[in-house]
Amino acid sequence: VRRRLEARLERALDADVTIDSLGFDFIRGRMDFSFHAERTRGGRLAVAVDRVEVQVRPIVYLFGDRTIKRVVVDRATVETAGGISTAMRRFPAGSSSK
């Protein structure tokens, strides 16, 4: 799971990604992880996320229903070329009506 998550984030960010921590609660339908990413090609990008909470349908996630109900990003820092840096504390990144 860790390697697949890293691969998906690497494709999305076009960066090298390392998952720092990863936890699951399939009964409640929740996955938490933290990661950092860095890209030097095409301009510098560094991303550090202290916590991402992903809510999925409880237990049925194990049986193939990968519908994401909600994603919350908590305490993220993004730095780009030229020293531009921004930080955010808590951000609901999206939800699904399914």
C-alpha cells in the first residue's frame, strides 16, 4: 500500500515522494498518512504534509469499493523556485457525494 501511494503521489506531483507515516482504520473507513516530496527538474518544488486524512466507505474498501468520501490535508508547506513558500493549516481537499 505504501509503495502504491508513493507511486500515485509521484505521478500527480511529478516529484520524488516519501511516505513518512501511514495508518489504517478500515472499520471506521479512514486512512491517515504524512509525506514529503521534492522535484528539481523543471523548477524546484518541495512539499511537506504533516497529515492527510482520507475517508472511504468502511470495511468495503477491502473488497474493492475505493470510493473516497472526503480528504482533509492538515499542515502543509510548499516551497518553489525562488524561495517562495506558503503554508496551510487545515484544508478539506474534496469530497464525493457517493
